Amino acid sequence: MAPGGSAFKEVLESHSTVADCDVANSKSENSITPTKGTVVLGGKHGVYSNNGVHELLECPVCTNLMYPPIHQCPNGHTLCSNCKLRVHNCCPTCHYDLGNIRCLALEKVAESLELPCKFQSLGCLDIFPYYCKLKHEQHCRFRPYSCPYAGSECSVSGDIPALVSHLKDDHKVDMHDGCTFNHRYVKSNPNEVENATWMLTVFNCFGRQFCLHFEAFQLGMAPVYMAFLRFMGDDNEAKKFSYSLEVGGNGRKLVWQGIPRSIRDSHRKVRDSQDGLIIQRNLALYFSGGDRQELKLRVTGRVWKEE
């Protein structure tokens, strides 16, 4: 849902106020010129297998690389363990029953291979033993980020600049500059609380981007409202920043201070961990004036960089 989702008739106003395995380096002399099948690793050459052997490790069904247990049929056709279940134990090549034959020779061959990270084109120049490659790729700092937009399922992924443009152009998210923010949330019928989520804005601060989210949902039997911040980058970078959120009225206020979560964590994961400013509905109505006719919340906050 776009900010200010029509299903709830809210008004939103925004104002900007590694793996355990070691990297396999070549023992070649520095005088050797990189050739095909060679990746430069910080001034050293990492040579990986480019003789087609690793292509034998591609599952013919899902085309992913296979990891033990690798299965084969009596005729020697191989496939991964996940696809063995998908094809109902029938070889997709010759249609013989697969049985429970392990291809130990291919598993052994895989141990001798060294392959580049699949995110090589995005900047990762490391090379890993075959069985360490998958673990590295799950945590590679060059792996793409998923779109952090909340309110709809979005399959887009990419680097931070690409996602910022995507949020602005495709999701129409507001963009602001500055390290302080001020948002107003209005709901005409506060007795109706349905699960809803919005990304109110993305703002540029200290040369980085932060996403401010607002959620309305049921916490047990109690309706609550929640605001939190996510950092467009990895967790180790997010920890360099802190932020505060404040909401109040009638001479009282509620304040939250924390560390922004990386967009590696989905907005649902952050919400379910309750890592943000949580406002119970009764308190939210009190902040709104106490007449229970309309919900009016003003959330303010700021971001600062830890020394």
C-alpha cells in the first residue's frame, strides 16, 4: 500500500526538519598475467577451475550447484537431493528409478574445486573452495539488498542507489534530506484497527539513507501503533548510528531511543521483535485529545552518528 493507504483513509504528512573457510589465493608468481579463469584478489591472483568440471555439478532440474548428498541413477545421471523429491525418485533424464545411489566420486571431485563468489559482478573478488562457497554467499557483503518497501510484496533487489531510485519512482515514497523528521498520522475512526503498514519516507542523512516505517496492528488482543527506523546498508554500518522517536500530547510524551535495523531484516521481523516506538491505542487516543473521535499522532525524531 502506498503511504496514506486509501483503505484506512489516513492522512500522512511528512516534513524533513565469512565464511569459516579461508579465501584460496593463488601461489602463482606476481609476474604471471591474469588470464581467462583468473580473478584479481587485492593485487594477488585467485585462479579458479574453468575447465568445465564445475558444470557437472549443476543440477539438471533446478540448475543450482549440487551439494552432498548428490544422487545418481543406475545410468549415472545426477541431480540434487531437493530435486530427487520433486521428481518422485524418477530420473528426469532416462526415467529410471533413482533408488538411493550416492555419487561419491562427484562429491569428491567437488572438494578440489575453487570457484568465485556468484556476486563477482557486484564487486566480490574472493574465491572459495566449493563447499565453502555457498556459506560465504549467504553472508557476502556484496549480495543484493531486497526492496525494503513495506505494504506490498516486492521482488526487486539491487544495490542501495538502485533501490533508492526504485522506491522513489515505483513506490512513490517521499524523499527528504536532513537528520530530523516530523510526521503526522490521522485516522478518522480509531475504533477500527486493521493490520496496515507504511513506509512514510526515506531520508538522506550523513550521506546514507534511512527508512521510517509506521505500522498499525494487533498485539495479542490489543491494537497498537508502532514506528521504527531501518538503515539502508548492513548491520555493522547501522550500529554506527542511533535514533530517537517521540510522540505526545496533553503535556505528556513517549520517547524511544535505539539503533536502526539493517534492511537485511524485513520490516515484519523488526515489527515482530517490537524493536521500535510502540503506542497502545488508549494512550494514542489520550495523546490525540482524549475525545476518542479521531486519532491524531505526531511522531518526531532525529538520527545521529555515534562517535
